[in-house]
Amino acid sequence: MSAEVLGISANVAFSQKAFAEFLKLNFPLLSDYPELKTIQAYGVLNPEPRLAQRSYFIIDKQGVIRYKKVLGRGEPLVTDEELIEQIKKIDKGT
């Protein structure tokens, strides 16, 4: 299985850094603030307030989105197991 994890949000960079340190994350959290170009390009920007919808994307080596899940308010997070299963499917070419 081959994958790289990145997080991105509309929060400022220093906030992302503090959040990652607090949670002891082993992957980078990126800031799309203030332009929000990436969040808009992926179609997950809530206009009011200007925040990203909680979303998951798995993108293959060719840059094609192979899995996308955008969560509604209060919807449970996607489990690690579900994401790993999706990555395995992509690695197998299914």
C-alpha cells in the first residue's frame, strides 16, 4: 500500500501547526488561507462562514481523484479502515 496523508484547511498556518502538535499528528496540515484556492478547486468551500467542508480525497499517482467523501454537519468521520480499504483498491487497480 502506498499513500501520503496531507491535511488542508482554511485556518492560518500557525493555527494548523499548533493543532498538529496538540494532536501529535505524523502528517502535515497545510493552510489554504487566505485565498482558499485549493478548497474552492475541490468544491468543498462553505461560503458562510468561509470554511472548508470536512472532506476526504484519495488521489492516484496520475492526479485523478479516485475517492471523495464530503461530510455533512455532524456526520461521523470516515474510519481509518475505510480509507485504507479504498487505498488498497486503488493499489490493486480496481
